Amino acid sequence: MVKAAVLHHYGEPLAIEELDLAAPRFGEVKVKMKAAGLCHSDWHVVQGQLPLPLPLVLGHEGAGIVEEVGEGVTSVQAGDHVVLNWVPSCGRCPYCRLGRPDLCEAAARLTATGTLPDGTTRFSLGGKPVYQFLTAGAFSERTIVPEQAAIPIRRDVPFELAALISCSVMTGVGAVIHAARVRPGSTVAVIGAGGVGFNIIQGAALAGAKQIIAIDIVEEKLTMTKTFGATHTVNAGDEDAVSAVLDLTDGLGVDYAFEAIGRPETMADAYNMTRKAGMTVIVGIAAPHETVEINAFSLPSQAKTLTGVWLGQGNPPVDYPKLLDLYAAGKLKLEPLISAVYALEQINDGFAALKSGQNIRGLIRF
Ligand code: APR
Ligand code: ZN
Ligand code: ZN
């Protein structure tokens, strides 16, 4: 039996349940969770914006220790420290073969089914299956994931910090380094200063951007963005974000604008605050039915690049260890990203704080 936070109905608080957890099958790994972050993607699911089969164990940004491995597992063994990779790529689909494991088709299917690759799940309650979000199901004392989802890491980084690498750091820093390839001396705007937005800001600082404009509606977090490299802040609750960015850039707009909330309106804002021939990068995840309104004439006449990024366009087996090395070298800040630590039983308090925007990252400690 394992204690886990389970979503039974959309829009309702998570329930703490004792679930049965079967043994790892071929190619699977049992992980004893040590820390898991509360990400806005989990919250999108709670609200019913990303429809998935229920009941479901949420959580995908996590770190823990391998407790047991199934047959055929070669890349990790019991005792290894691991970070969960929520896009366990197959290595065989057209996107994996193209060198884009972030867009793996097999992993994308698992996002929709809430299962492991064999189509089943190891969690159950009263004999009925309980699904696992992004193969991870990280809001559980123990979970079983595909081998590709358990990335071995160095042992000298605390689990709470390592957990952040799994989603917010990979997504934010990766958006800057892999997708945008921000050049030194650039101007950058970041809409949304949450777990992901703070990492876009520190990624832009790492890349040598000369001007980094942080945009949010929570003043305390805007103040904190300065310690991550923001040079200017805009409170979108007080002023129009697009006009403010144009004012700060002599009417030009920024070289790169990132959206890290997941709202169509702020996605359009990001596009509208990008200079001609600049780049707009959508990181936030909107509901599948939503559309963004963009002026059609501006597409050819302003020649901007509009793109999006999933998993920071990363390759976790390579990038998670690299990001942890950057932290160890003093080039990435992780401690100040954690605003609050909760016990699993307090997870709904953590989501309430996420909803109100007061935390950079809230974290479950097991
Ligand atoms: N204008 C500016 N900022 C806003 C607005 C707005 N209208 N509405 C919300 N925000 C801010 C919040 O105050 C918060 O700081 O956006 C931030 C969102 O941060 P989090 O809730 O911490 O979300 P995060 O986990 O960082 O994820 C951001 O990226 O990976 C995706 O699914 C994820 O869509 C989500 C996005
Ligand atoms: Zn996430
Ligand atoms: Zn694949």
C-alpha cells in the first residue's frame, strides 16, 4: 500500500488514499519519492482543462530513489538517485529518429491514456485501476515508471532541488537555450513569473541577455525576479504589458518574448511585444480547444518567428545531469525557487497557493 494524492473528479480537491501498487514489470522501475513540485500543468488537469482518465495520481516534477527494477532494466539500479522524466521517449518513432525526443509520439499517447507503455497502470484502488499523470504519478510515496522516465543523477544535490530540474528548470532554461537560442546582448520579456517563468529569466541571464523584463501580477514575485536577473518589471495588473514593453524598448519591442502562463490573451501579448523579425516563444499550455488571435497582416509584414516549446526542447538523459552540473557550478539558482514545502496531506493547500500565484514553486516533501 502507498499513500497518494488522487484526483477523482475534476474541480474537486485531491483525496489522500491508500493505493495498491503492483511490482514493476519488464522495463519498469519502482521509485521511492523524496520530493515533488506542484506545477501549473497538474493544476490544468485538476480544473479539467487537459482531459485525462480518472481517478488519477497527479504530479510529474519529482525526484527519488530507485527501490526495485523490473526485468530488462539496464540504465538504473536500486539505490540510484533519479529525476522523473515526464516525456519517456521511445527512441523509435519519427520524432525520436529526427532527434526530437521531446515530441515523441509514443510519449504523447501516454499523456492522453494516463498509463504506462503497456497500456496498464500499477496503481489500483479496490481492484480498479488508478491512472498516473505523464507516466509519473509523482504525488505518491512510491511510483512505478518506465525505465526512460527515471534519469540517474549525481548524489550530492538534495532531492528537493533535483525535483525542480524535472519540469520547471528544464522547461524554462530549455526554452531559452534550445528553442530561442537567446544571443548575448539581447532584449527579452517573460510573461508569467511562476516556476517556469523564473527559469526563463535565469536562463536568459545565463545566455547574456542585456535587458530582461519580467511581467506578472504579483508584486512580491516581481521584486524577486531581480535576483534572478530581471532588469525591469511590469505589473500587468496596473498597466498594459505590451505598451510597457514598447516603452522600455524605444518602441521597438523585444528580441524574444516568452509566454509562461498558458492564456491565449497573454500569448497574443507576447507576440505583440516582439520586435519585427524577433521571436515569440509559447511555453504556457492552454486548453486544447483554445485559439490565439494574431493580426494577419503582421505575419508577413513583421516577419516574426512564432514558436512553442515542450519540455524545453530537451533530451532529459543528457540535459537533466547538465542542468544539475550548472547548479553545482553556481550558475543556476534552485533554493530560492522553493517558496513553500508541504506534506502530502497538505497538497490542496499547495494548490490553493499555486492558484493565487503566491508561490514560485510549492513542493511536497515525502
Ligand atoms: N498577467 C501576468 N501574469 C499572470 C497573469 C496575467 N494575466 N495571470 C497569471 N499570471 C502569473 C501568476 O501570478 C504566476 O506567477 O503567471 C504565473 C504562472 O505561474 P505558475 O502558476 O507557477 O505556473 P508554472 O508552473 O510556472 O507554469 C506556467 O507553463 O508548463 C506550463 O502548464 C504550465 O501553462 C503552465 C505554464
Ligand atoms: Zn510541469
Ligand atoms: Zn518516440
